[in-house]
Amino acid sequence: MEYMSVKDAASLWNISERRVQKYCEDSRIEGVRRFGHSWMIPGDAMKPAIPKRSVSRKETSSINKQTNQVKTSTLFKNLFKSSNINEFIEKNTDEIRLQPFSEYIMGLCEKKDEVPEHIIRRANIERSFGHQLFKGTKKPSRDTVLQLAFGFEADVDTAQELLKHAGMSALYPRVKRDTAILYCLHNRFTVVETQNVLHEMELPLIGGGKVK
């Protein structure tokens, strides 16, 4: 039988290597074997399904609310058709707002089947401050949002969404530091690996500080 590595499975299933390792540890992949410190996964193994969980009334309400939201393209179309801006804003009050940042990142946790503690640890953010961000009692800086993006193991699009919901400027490829960060996000670097890249390029680190 042919086997593949954790890295190969992560690439094939479009998930993080950490998630594949967790599947292996939990024996959720049929035929998986361990050799020393490495996992070997059957080449024809299927990606484990995410177990269904009960949805609370609050979550159901939130899902319904998101489902009923008007698409941005439709909002644009209606805006340009409107003859009165005040009437348009009054009619679309619920649509002309972004979900609060804390709600957005909690929703992202649920979508990724993660808990805030793991995101905070991978983001290399101080623990108590990180939980305050998820509770909405603290506001993040742009760099903190970027740290969270790496904590979520986000792709470029998700990182830009995080910045948008935090009210921060998007990463811009004409800015050298942003370009380096975009490259690291696209290539799924960790926050520590990204800090090393910035350090080598003599660019400010995310969140300041020094490379350890």
C-alpha cells in the first residue's frame, strides 16, 4: 500500500498540517500508522468528515441573519438606482454595517471547528489580551489582526476580511512590508516564520519586538 505524509494529506485535503495530525492522533483516519515521530496515511484515505454538533438558538438566529443579508453587489445596484440617499440608508440600515470584530472571529472559530485558545496561542498573542479580543472588550491594532490571521492559519482573502471587520486598511502589494506578509500568508507560514522573513528583510516585525 502507498502512504502519504501529513504534509501531503494537508495539501490534498486543503487543511492545515496541524489538523491532519489531530485526525491521526484521534484515530479518525482509517489505516493510519505511526513510524517513530511521523504519521503515515494511506494514499487512498478519505478526509474525515467534521462531526455535526447541535446548534443553539442564538447560533441559529445568527445563521439566519447572515443568510438573509443582501449581497454587496445587490446593495451597489440598489444604491445607484436610488434617487434619495437618506431613504436608501434608512431602508438598508441593517445591511450598511459590518459584523462586530469579536463576533466575526468567534464565527470564524466555529466555522473552522476551533477554540479561541488555540488561535491565540498560534497567533503568539498574550493569553488574557487574546481572550479580551474574542469577548469584544479590547480593540485590536492592525498588527494584532495580522497575528490573528496567522493564528487562524488564514489565506490572503480571510486575512483581508479580518482587517476589514476590524476597520483596518487592507494589505497592499505596493507596500514592501505588506508584500512580505501577503507572501507568507499565501505560503501558509506561521507567525514565527513570518517574523523571521521580516527580520531578514529589515522590516518592522508584526507587533514589534525582536526575533527570538
